[in-house]
Amino acid sequence: MAVRLSSWWMRPSLMGTLFAELRLGWRLIREPRVPLFAKIVPVLAAFYVISPLDFIPDILPVLGQVDDIGILILSVKLFLRRCPPAVKAFHADAMTAGRRFAPMAPADLVIDATYRRD
């Protein structure tokens, strides 16, 4: 079991994807256009990991840490799902281009509407 678990964690694509999602999540937490409700999810997950009350106590050698990691991964996934797609795309493109963090400028936001005169 230990060999299988370690080989699963050592997959480069899995770890690369996980770190890329964490970096994207960190950028999106600092973005003002992301709703506050979405930002609460990773904060609550961090409080869960820090708190002494767990589903599985940390006293158990492996299981206690695995549930904390699982909660963190699920919270990042939920957070990324709750973020606006345009904001996610902007920051994902900025990460691939190697740009430093900067909030979306109003010029980057497109509002598609039709003018109607009553």
C-alpha cells in the first residue's frame, strides 16, 4: 500500500496540476472581482486544518493528515468552481505568460449589452 500511495503522489502531472491550481487559487483570493462567498471556502478549510477538532484525529499517523489534505484539495476545487470564468481565464493566461499578480483592469472586463431606448 505504501509503495502504491507514494507512486501515486509522485506523478508529475498530478503534482504539477495541484500546484498550478494552488497558485491560481492564491491569485484569485487577492482578486477584488471574486465574490466574498467564494473566498470564504478556502478560509474555512484553513481553519479546519488548524483547529484541533477533526473528522479523523491527527493522532492517527497517516489518516489524520490525509483528511486534512483532502479537505484542502476539495476546498480549492470548490473555490475555483465558484470564481467567475472570465477572472479565472485572465489569471490563468497571466500565469502562463509569467506576469506578476495584478488585479483585472476595467479594460479587461467586457460587458456585452444592447442599448434600448424607451
